[in-house]
Amino acid sequence: MKKAATSVVLACANLVLFGLGYLDDNCISLYRHLPQAISILPLVVAFVVIPLLFLATLGFAIRDLFRSGLSWHAIVAIVLCVPIGIVYSRPW
């Protein structure tokens, strides 16, 4: 059994964080029980962690495109990054 490429793992982690942020804003509040000092955590994840993880995913995907046998992993990682790229590229 082959191992998944780093870019695919990062893309999945990015989608999970993005999905949790979507659920927190629209459906349920996941951070309601946190103290006030820690309530900045969703903002840090949304504006620091997800964009950095997105850039790291794209970097690893570009690297994997040029490796033999990992090009499909890179294509999957790029496809998984498309929704996040669309949301973060919109003007506020």
C-alpha cells in the first residue's frame, strides 16, 4: 500500500479546518464554552493558519507534480485546494 503524499494530507487538513470554521460561523458555535482570552482562536486559525497551510499545500503539490508517481497526488491536492483558494481570493 502506498503512502499518501504530503500535499494530499495538508489539503485534507486544510479542508477540515475550513469546514470547522464554516460550521462555527453558520451552524453551531464550537468555541462558545472557551474563556474570552482564548476566543481569538478562530480568528487566528482563519487568518493565519489556513492561508499558511494553503500556501504550504500548493508548494508541496507543485513539488509533487515533478516527481514520478506522485503527479496524481498533486492533482488531487490542487483540486482539494480550489474551494479554499476561491473563498480567500474574494475581495472583502
